[in-house]
Amino acid sequence: MPNEYEVPLTGGLEIDFGATGTKEILQNVAMIISTVTHSCPMHRDFALDASVLDRPINVAQALLKSRIISAIRKYEPRAQVKSIKYQGSGPNGLLKPIVRVRING
């Protein structure tokens, strides 16, 4: 579907302050899933709560999915989460979400 996109977790996200439209929305989603709460000065509740760390992998996946959906609804309502899959090694404690979103509008 042309208005659905996959947004991976990215480290060292480079911000394009001039981004508009779809590019801006996808950049915002990437920022949300790449930021941990309490790490953003002046906006401590922004993004994802990291309390899912050190939980059993199946519990962590479920909690993370719920928190990703809630955070995107709150901070980027122009995007609707369609699916979330994980990349990485669960047994080694590595979970990298890849979020498929539909751009509303």
C-alpha cells in the first residue's frame, strides 16, 4: 500500500529540520521509537518508557508494543501503527522494533 511505511529503530538519527509531509511524519515516528523517557530535557515524558528492559522477552515485546502504539498516538497522531515486528536476538536481550505505519490524510 503506497501510504504505509516501515520505520526501523535508528541510532544517531540525523534530524532534517526542514522536513515536511511524509518525511516529517516518518522522522517523528523514528524519533519517538528511538528516544527513552526522561532523556529529553524540558519534555521528560516524551517517547518510550524504558521500564520494559530486563523483562522476559515475550513480556518485553508485549509491553514495548503497547507503549510504542500509545506514544505514536500521543506524539504523532498523523501516523497509525499497522504492525510492529522485532529484529535482533531475543535470547541475547536485543530487541529492535520495526514499526509499520500508515500516514493519515
